[in-house]
Amino acid sequence: MDDEGRDAAKVALVRHTLTGYDAGRVTAVAAEFAGEVVARYLRPDVVERVAWHRTQGHELVIVSASFTSYLDPIAARLGFAAVLATELAVGDDGRLTGELVRPNVRGAEKVRRLDEWLGAGPRVRVGLRRQLRRSRAPGARRPGSHGRRTPSARLIASARYQENFT
């Protein structure tokens, strides 16, 4: 499936499964899930590396296609400065509309969001684009992920990005 198809599939899934849910309830369930992720699924070396970056004064950012609903609480617990992720739209009635606030944060959208957050320094843009190209190469795997997209892999990728390109 191409990039447009993947994004369209995600939007269709969100519309089909989440439209009409109470946003407060979704936030509460997501926070519970985030607590479980931090307690049970993040590798200790990842959490230590994130802590090390904080002690070095690095500003840590999670850039992910996952939903802000559960990444925001994870970022808060681990001391990240920002979460640039996919956000679910909420209507005036406090219910999810089934839409995304902005485009899905995947591929080039990750670069756009990070550029926006940073103020678009050219060295950072080039470095992240190179990293994104490497991650899409046939057979490429993220370090430590064993080919899976796990919360640990996303967090270590954020920490490594900060280490390699700042």
C-alpha cells in the first residue's frame, strides 16, 4: 500500500471505530494504557538513555504517527519537552468527530512537524530526511526493534535523533 493509501486507511479506521466516543473517556483510557506501557513495556536501557539525555540538557521530542492521547502521558512521565503526533479531533459536544486534527504524522509529515516545532534549521531537516530514508530502505530495521514498531523503539529513535543531529 502506498503512503496515501496508508493514510486514508488510518482515517477510515478512525472514523469507523472512534466517531462519537467521549473524548474525556478516551483520554482516561489512553492515560491508563500509557501507564502500562511505561511500567511494563519500555526497556530499562531506553528509560535510562532518555534520562541521560535530560541530564545533558537535551530537549527531547517524540515524533510519531501514534495518537497524542497516549503519547502525551508517556512523554510527561519521561520528561519529554513535546509530542508531535497524530491528534484526534473533538467536536463542540466533547465527542470524537472521527477526523484527525492535522495529517497523520508519518514520513514527510514527521519532517514538517519537527521543522515547524524547531523553526526549520537546515541541518536538522537534512539529518532527519536522511534518517527517514534509511528507515524506509528495503530490509531496514530500527535499532533495538527487531523489526517491530514498539514504544521502546520509538523512544530510543527520538533519543538517537537528538544525539545524532543536534
